[in-house]
Amino acid sequence: MECEICKAKATVHITRMENGVKREMHLCEKCAKEKFGFIFKVKIPSNNTMKGIIELMKDETYSAKTENDTSCPECGMSFLEFSETGRIGCPACYSHFNERVRPIIQRLHRNDRHVGKVPGKYEERHHLENTIDRCRMEMDKAVKNEEFERAAELRDQIKRLEEMQAN
């Protein structure tokens, strides 16, 4: 496919809705930059995504200095190790390195929340956390509806689940 402006190879594909009509544009990086102000810092080649992620992490915009880098409290992985391997050590790394990892994940997946499978090793813990969150929402709803007995039951259930989580 070729750029609609200069006829070079189109690498940027834009879909917009204008007055209820779908409009597609195919542009080269140069024309996309000139027309829309797009900024292309690091290309991630589709044939080697991990290499592209590592290059993206080396970009100053996405990685902070690692001199005073703290390690993940769960698995001990440092951000420097992550940037060298392209692999996160454990689920806690996402929280610990949140500010540096989130832009990378958003750019790759267009979302920063996990919606897929959970590794078996963490499935029980993940289920427990979701159950606690769901109970808290139900408890809040019960309090708003002045269903205080139900709210007390949920409070007790949350307390039991949190004790299980601590063990």
C-alpha cells in the first residue's frame, strides 16, 4: 500500500470517524509526522518483538536511570535485569516497576490491564484478590442500601479472605 500524499510505502494506517462516516488514511511515517505530528522514536519489528521491546526500554523516555534501582520485593529482579532480558520476574514486578513498564505495555497492547490467563502458580492468589474486591463492592452497595446485616456478613467474609491471603 502506498502513502496517499507522497506515494511512498505506507506504514501508518489511520481510521477516523468524520460526521458518522468511516475514513481510512494510509501514510508513510514522514507524511504522518508532518500532517498529524506523530512521533516515531523506536520501531518494533514484528519479526522480533522482544528485541524491539528491549530497544524501546533503552529509550530515555521509557527508562529511568538504574543507578539507584531497587529490586522487586517479591522476586528480587532489578529493572536493569528486566531491560536486558525483556522478561518480568513475577506479578509484583508490574507494580514495583509500574512507572517504567506501563508505557511499554500500553504501547504494545493498547491496554495496561491484564485480561488474559494467569499462570497456575499465581491463580489461587489472583482468584482470592478478585473475590476480596468483589466482596468489598458488594459490602459498599449493601451499606448504601442500608442492608447492614448483609454488610456485616461481607465484612466478616473479607476479613477471613484477607487472613487466608496473609498465610
